[in-house]
Amino acid sequence: MASFSMGYAMQNLGWKFYIINASYNIIFFFAVFLLWPETKGLTLEEITLKFEGPAAVLYAAGRGDTEEKDGDRETEISERKEATETSKGI
């Protein structure tokens, strides 16, 4: 339906039709900017933890047992991050 009407809209509205398309881009830009989580500088394990939770990190590490405390794995990840930041001088 949209592809059928675009020709008529372009003919009737002219250059103003581009404002409609640009408004969608602006809306999507702010949605991505505000809703997508930041993954810059994170290790793959931290990204997995952020998106899929502690059980996925344990599974990816080859420890299919989810009985391990979730906090233990998060503590291990945060310790690695601090060690990396310290070695980089951050």
C-alpha cells in the first residue's frame, strides 16, 4: 500500500514529501540513541551478561551448571575490568 501511494504523494507534495521520510529517520535516531545499550569498551562476556543474563555467561564459559551464584560471575567480570583499567592507566 505504501509503495503504491508514494508516487502520488511525490507528485502532489513535491519536495515536501521528503519531510515525511526525514521525520521517520529523526524518530528512529532518538529511539536508538536513548534505548540501545552501550557496548563500547566491554568484553564479549560483559556484553553477553548485559543482553542475556548470568546464565548465558555460564553456558558460554562451558559451565552449563546454573547453580553457581550469579553474583560470583559478575564479581569476576568486574575484577577483570578493574584489572584491565588499571593496566591501561584509566
